[in-house]
Amino acid sequence: MTPQESSARTRRLCAMAPVIPVLVIDIPEQAAPLASALVAGGLPVLEVTLRTPAALEAITAMRAVQGVIVGAGTVLNSQDAQAAHQAGAQFAVSPGSTPNLLEACAALDLPLLPGATTATEAMLLLERGYDMLKFFPAEASGGVAALKALAGPLPSLAFCPTGGVTPENAGDYLSLPNTLCVGGSWVAPTDALREGDWARITSLARAASQLG
């Protein structure tokens, strides 16, 4: 897969809903009902971060849920990319990028949403052919003002800001011409997961699906 093909595919995914839930899953059995709840609320594209031992099993379980497009987040190296691909991940998300990671995802035919914070990082990825990027950590890196500033010199780039994005500021990000969607964890609160309150998660997802 070429970088251009990768970005074309991640652009399509990012355009499907205004919010991509960023999910940290500790209990694999929660994965399928969580995915169903989020899809029912209008958020079909899900990111499971590779931060817990249950993440890969959760990706496999979510892949079987109708209407779900599930990817792996916090993909840091070629080993992570390979494990995510084997688990059934349909795309990968990384907080940054390295040549080895870019090459690994290309070889696996795994669309990658690579992270960038600075103009230099964004330009290096654009030079390689990537024009759909993750902006991370969004709020700590200047937030809406920083993304707005990048739009001028780099108009061909689109972003999914993640990190510190909330229901209160998501609309500000989504109003920018270079923001296709945002990544957020608020749609699956820890207490709702713990209690199995899928109706609450669906309600939060439905509200998130109307942002922008």
C-alpha cells in the first residue's frame, strides 16, 4: 500500500463520523457490547489502544460486530503493527511516526493514521505522501489555534486531533477546514464500562455523532 492509498483510506474513515472513540479496554468480554453500543449511537469507526493486555483480543471481538470498523491505537513499531493486523485491525493509529513503522504498515496493507505535532513533522509525512494525519497531543500542542495556523501553509493536510478533546471543545476543532474528525475517550467513560451501562454509552455516542 502506498502512502497515498493509506491516507485515502483513512480520510474515508475519518469522514464517516465526527468522533472516533479512543478506547482503553481491560476486560475482553466488554468489547463486543461496547462496540454495539457505539455503533447504535452513530459512531462506527473505533480505535482500541494497545495499552492493555486485553487490547488485541478486544479488536478481534469488535471486528465480528456488524457495522464496526475497528483499528488499533498507540501502534508504536512494526511489532505492534503486525500484532494489530493479525488481530483483525482495519487501520492503525500512532502518536507519531518512524520510517520503520511507516514501512511496516505499508507492507501489511494496513492503513495508518500517523501522528504529527509540528510543521516539520507534518511536512516530512506529506513529503512521503501522507496527507491525513493525527494531531497529538492536541490540547497540549496548542489546540485549535495551532491547527488553524497549520492550515495556512499546509492546506492539503487534514487532521484528526486527539488528546484533551472534550464535548466542550470538539465543536471548535470540527469547525476548522483542516479537521475531518476528532478522537475522544469521553464516549466510553470508565464507570459506564465498569457497570456495563451500554445505554449510557449509546446516548453519549449519539450526542457525539451530532457534533460538528
